Amino acid sequence: MRLLYSFLKRNLPEAAGFTGRFRMQALKGDGSDRKVFRVFSGKKTHVAVAHPQGRQGRPSENASFFYIGTHLRSKGLPTPAILAFDRRRGFFLLEDFGDLSLETRVKGLKDPEQVKILYQQLITLLIRIQREGAEGFDSRRCYDTPLYNSRFSWERESRYFLEAFLQNYCRWKKPTQGLEEELTRLASLVDQERSRVFLYRDFQSRNIMMAGNGFGLIDFQAGRLGPPQYDLASLLIDPYVDLPEELQEELLDFYISSWSQKISLDPSAFRRHYEIMAFQRNLQILGAFAFLTRVKGKVYFEAFIPPALSGLKKRVQGDLFKPFVALKRLLEEL
């Protein structure tokens, strides 16, 4: 903490409102290992992040956060201003977007029409992020591979589901050979989508803040290039808010209609690829929640496993998944 205090004392004068004294309040973390603090200085607040583990690799996770945040902000997109960055120690001083997340905002709305309008506004922003974020983006500066593709999806989503969720969380003891073959085939379908946009990778309601009259984006360090359907699926099947299926369909239509105004696309092909990406994202969600619950001891994530599993079971009832009998048999037993 002494080093973080020294970092803040050196850099707070460059952020308006420093009076020579400040105090820090620890903020509740989510799934990350970062330590995050709100810094109070006079009438100003900022966010301080300490992430020593993020210094590892070339490029490092912290370096990717700095690059991606700066890149997106240069496009006029709502990432926080990075006021200072200590690369060697893994410290950041950031603009403060406050405490009101999209998740909290949605759960406080009583009118479904207001929820729909809010998500339409967010989808309009997502399309900007995808298109403008890809312009001039240097994927070599991504810390965790430059591209979301079938290999990445198999390793980080399908296998994550098998190991973290099925084996470690569910204590599954039955053979999974046929299941693994089917999951490999499904992951390979990711590469059928040739479009490449900026991919946030974790575009969900806890990483989107309600800032001023718009949105604020956080936790974008895993960004890379990838298919447009992935971030849309992350947003719509997000178990933190558990949007009704009817609304998900309306918002998918809204995205397709809005995207069609930018480029020509085949709606039926887009929907097919959406189902694939939503399926893979669903596997990732279950793997992550299981890992955070069992390994990290963050048991509050366990409450979101049932809606995520329910969503996966419903998804595989579609025509696309008819050939995958081992997968469907497994989900019937869970």
C-alpha cells in the first residue's frame, strides 16, 4: 500500500482537484484479481487500480489495458481517462465512472419498454465499438492472443466448461469422449464467420457503467479482433440480468437491422452464427462461475449458475444442435 500511496501522491496533482490530502476506499472486486479503490481528494474522486500480476507477459495484461483503453478513447468511445500508469508496479489512476452498473440500473426499472430502449441505446454503442474500435487497432498489443477463433474458443470455453464446470463443479465421473468430439465440432464452427470487428470479450452488465447521460466501459483488457456476434451474445444472454427470451429476440433483430445499415449481411446466416457464439459464450460463463465458486472461493457467483445452465439447455433445443446427441444427453442429466 505504501507504494500505491506514493504513486497517487505523485500523480493526483495532475488530476484536477488535489488538495495535498486524500483517502482511499476499497471497492468490491468481481471476478478479477485486481485491487480497486476509490480515491477521494477534495471534491474529486478517481479510481486507483493495483494489479501487480498484470505485469506478466509480452505484452502484459496491464499494457493491453492501457493500449486498448487509450485506443478506444481516441475514437470518442467511453473508456475512462487513464491519468497515470506505473507499468513496472502495475498501478493505474483512472477517471471514476461511479457505482451504478447496467445490471443495477436494469434491475431498478419497472417498465419493460424502458429496459428495451436502454439496450437499444447500448447496442447502437456496441456497433460503434465494433466498427470504430477495429479501425487502426494493433492486435499485436493484445496480451491474450490477437484473435478470437475456433482454437481459442475450444481451449478457453469448451474445455473450460468440461474441466471447471462439469468435472470440478458438478463432479462428473462418466466418460466424456463423445461429448468432447461434439464440442470440438461446435467450436470449429466459430471460424465460419469471416467478419472481424473489435471484440470486447466480456461485454456484460457489470462491465458497463451508467456514467452521466450515457455509458462507461470498464474491464476491456481482453479485447481483440473477432466475430460481431460474440459481444452481442455476451450482452443478451448475460445471467446477471437474465433478459426475457422475447426481448433477446427483439434486440437481436434491432442489432441486425442497425448493422445492415452499415454493411450488407445475410440475416439468416448472421442468426446461425449468433447461435454458435451464444453457445460458446454460455460454456465460458458456466466455466467461469464454477471456477470462481470452487477455486477462488467467491461463492456469490454460484447463484448465477442456474440461469446460465437453463439458458444453455434451451439453446440446444434449436435445429442447429440436433446432430449433437451426446451434448443434449448430458444437459438432460444435469
